[in-house]
Amino acid sequence: MEVSTRVESGITVVSVAGEIDLYSSPRMREAIVSSITRKQPHVVVDLAGVSYMDSSGIATLVEALQLARKHEGRLLLAGTTPRVREVFEVARLESVFDLFDTAAAALAAVKR
């Protein structure tokens, strides 16, 4: 799994590619948590490059959502592929997260 981070207009975008599983999810967690705790509580997680996500990836994102809310921020998910979106639907979390087709759409939503 590859994780990269960039900041656009004060909003952190964490781009993830590859498979998110028990072994790789801690890297995604570190990128998201470090942003939120550095006083940048609004985070867009771009999942367009993710081919597979298991329950540990979901758990990591739930934890990040709670942390963002605690710091008065938002966690938005972008670019979920049909396969990844299915994981959210099975877990009944598609209504808990803010899901966007693209990172640009998620960024625009945060800026509003």
C-alpha cells in the first residue's frame, strides 16, 4: 500500500493506493491521525487507488472519523471504487461517512 499526503487550502488530502488490510492500515492511520493532531482537523481520504479494503481499514477510518469530530473537524472519503464502497454498505456505514466521487468534490464540500 502507498500513502501520500498533501495540503490544499489548509485541508489535508491523504491519497491511498493498493490494498488496505491488517498489516497496511497502520500507515494510513498514522497519516490521518498526524494531520488531525497537527491542528488540521479537516481531512479528505482519497481512496480512488484502493483495490481492496478489509475490516481493519474500516476500523481505522471509523477511529479517524471520531478523532476528527473530537477536534471539530471533518473526515471525508473520496473516490471509493464499487468494491470498496460495497465494504461500507455491508458494514452499514455509507450513511455515517461523507462519501464523494472525487477528491475535488470533497475539498469543495469542506470549503463551503
